[in-house]
Amino acid sequence: MVAFRAVAVRPNHTKKPDLGFEMQISRTMTIFPSRYWRSRRGNIAIISALAMPCLVGFCGMGADVGYWYYRQRILQGAVDVAAYDGAIALSAGASATSVISGASADATSNGWRSSQGTITVHTPPTSGSHQNANSVEVILTENEPRYFSNIFSGSTVKVSVRAVANYQLPGRACMLALDKTAKNALQFWGNNTTTLSGCNVMSDSLNTQSLSVGGSSTVSVPCAIAVGTVYVNATLNSTSCGSPISNAEPAADPYASLPAPAIPVTCTSVPAIGNLSPGKYCNGLSIKDTRTLNSGTYIISGGTFTLDSSANITGSNVTFYLTKGATLKFNGNAVFNLSAPTSGTYSGILFFSDRTQSNANQQINGTSSSMLTGALYFPTQSLSINGDYTGANGCMQVVADTISYSGNSNLSGNCSAYGMDTVPVPGGGTTLVE
């Protein structure tokens, strides 16, 4: 017999109901982003892709900036040439129109792209430290394209450069040192104040310390010019040039063609009293008292021309010629008032030494009561000048192998009334100054 057992079936409450199509889609969309953000696959590629435009832009900006800088250097060379040539043309008397036209041509031939920019030429310059009729200012601009950085901007970049050139006209000097190599060929030293009006100071020496201003000196001069270098360790006021001029062209000896005087055969004696007369004074000339010198040429043949501390001499229309071996020594307490001839072969020449003379040191010391009107010409000798004297109205010229000057005085370049020729010196030439 078969027995049957009844089994009770309990409802399955753990079985989830059917969510339907909409619920399944919602669940899928919720799970997918969560898995995506937890995954690291592809992140670097995505970030790189997003950053790539910026990286390319900045690399392109660097390349463009380098190119703009390169063009700026090209333009600076072009503007320097244009300003320099413009100043040369101006010094030769060219009109402002010609200077502008020439500057544009020079800039173009040296790399400036005229179709991409502008040129402005001013004479005199409208800005800077050289706003004078001897200067030319040139300003160039050029609009540079963007090659890589145009993703940031499509506009061009303006590059601007400027140059100023100046020329110095030939002038005249009150002091000229002729030595070609000496250190301190022309020097202002000690505690002195010297002012030169209308005339310059010039050294022909190539030395790096060619013309020197040192000690406690204060020198005011239109231009201080040297073939070598101007060395300043005190106060130098360049009233016309603005600054000392180094590396200039040398000046010629202004008295190179001056003939030596005829030398008398016999010697002239110094009288016990009374005036001195022209002639040849053998073995030097020594004066210890008050004397007047008659007009003419005095030949100091050997020895020393000495003025003692008690000497007081006066002479007009006189020239002193020192033969080989003769020297000059004026005591600091001596008083002298001497002036050169105003006509004839030795017009304006007060002292003149033999060109074959060895490089002796000639010394002139004096007080403010003294006066030397004329040129002191010692072409192969050193000359030391100490004291506060000068010539009438400042007319004392000094041309020597080397010059050492210490004194408080005023010198002038306008001395034709005293028979003195101009001592010409070159200007500073043409230089780029800004």
C-alpha cells in the first residue's frame, strides 16, 4: 500500500521581483560610470590629448620669441649703421632730407624689411642726451608674424629699435702733447682748478692712460681728446663733448714747419745793469734782478735759462730759442711778463726748443702776478707748468712732447690778436652714442 505524506510549501520571500525594462536600464547606467572612473586604463592618453594644444602653444611661443629676438638683433645692427652713416653725411653738409633718404637705404640693405615697418629719422634727436645739431637719431620698427603662437592671437608683434650717432667737428687746442706712447703724456695733477674756453686739450699718445686728470684737479674744457684713453680720477667737466673722447685721430704738430733761427757766431754778455738785448747767450742765462728785455730773438745756447726767486723781467715781441742741451727753470717766486711777436716768422711763438734736443724736463714755475702770452713749443721735451699764471686774456698755448700742468688759471682759444695761430685738433670723429 502506498502512503502519501503532505508537505507544506513555504513562500520564497528571497526571490526578487522582476524590475522591468526601465529599472534594468537605470541599474546599468549607474554601475557603468562607477566602473569607468575606478579604471585607470586610458587616463594618460585622455589627459595628454587635453593638454596637447597648450603644450604645442607654449612650445610655439618659445620658437616665436626666439625668432623675434633674432629679428631685433638684425634690426639693431641695421639702425646702428643707418644712424652712423647719417651722422657722417650730416658732417659733410648733407641736408636733412638726404640724411633721411640715406638712412632708409642703409637700413634696408642691412636687413630691415621696409614693407613690414617704419623708419623715423630726427636731426637733432628729440630725446636722449645728445639733442644737438651734430647728432642723428634713427628709430626702426618691424611687425613680426606669429608662426606657432597664433593659436593665442592672430596679431603681429611690433619690434622697435633706436640708435643715435654723433660727430665732432675739428677744433682747436690750448694744450697738445705730441708723444706717441708716453703714459700721462698730458696730465692735470695736484690741487688746481683750470678752465679752458673755446679750446680743447689733446694727447697724441696711444697709451691707455694717455690724458690724465687726477689728484684734486678740477678741469673744465670743451673736449678732452686722446688717441689712447682719457683717464679721469678727479673732476673733468666736458662742456661741449659731454664726455671725454678716446681713440681719436692724432693731431699734427702745428709748428712742424717752423724754421730754427740763425745762430749768431758770437756770444752776448749780460750787462751789469739795464736792458737785455737779443743775441746768443752762451752757457745759459741767469737773471736775479729786475730787467727789461728788448724786442727780438734770444738764443739760449747750452746751460740753463734761470729766473731766480728775486727776478722780475718784462719783455714784449720776444722769442726764446733753446739750442740742444739748453734747459729752462723759472723759480716759483719769480715774476715775469713776456709776450711773443705779433707778426713775422715767429709770430705768436714765445718759447721754441731745438727739435734734436733730448727729452729734458723744462720747468716753468710762477705766481699769479706773472704772464706768458704766446706759444710754448717744446716738440721733443717734457714741460712742467706750475703756478696760477697764464697769458693776456688767457692766451697761452702749450705744445710739447709731454705736458704736466698744475695751476689755477683760465685759458682761451681766441688769440689771433696776439699773433697766435690756431692749434688744430681732430674732432672725436663719428661715434654711436646711444
